[in-house]
Amino acid sequence: MPGKNSRFKKVIFREHTPTSRRPASRSLTVIIEIQGDPKEFEIINFAKNIVWLQVVNEGWHAIEKSLQHIEFNELPVLGKPAKEEEDFIAWILRA
């Protein structure tokens, strides 16, 4: 269960492909509970390491990454974390 005193970020991975090749773009969101003071690139790299194999296996192309803040009261139901490391706890959400 995420802590109310923690900070949260979401890293959104989107695949943008021409509509002639695929009817819709795919996306994954990684919600990260942050307990330290990491740099933005550390947060993005942590999230990328979690989803990269899945993205590659599904044949994604033209992947865009964005990092956004998320408030505790905006969190969806998260369930069991996908990965826990020193200052990070992460959950994967598929759109």
C-alpha cells in the first residue's frame, strides 16, 4: 500500500505509429513511489528497465516517454508492486 507521505511520479510510455499500420497507439504507465531524492533520468531509467522487455517483445516502434507528477489522491488501485528497489516501488498499468 502506497504511503501518503511518499512522492509519486508516473512514467508514460507511448507508441506512436502511422494509422495505416496500426489502428491505435499502445501505452503503458509505470507509477513509482519515490522515497529518496532521485534525478528525473533515474526515475525514467528505473521505469524503462521494468517495461523494456515487454515493449520489445510486443514490437513497439517510435516510443515516447514522459514523466509526470501524480498526487496520492489521484492514484488508481495498484495491487502488488511490479518491482521494488532502494528508493523506488513501481506498479505497471496498461492503458
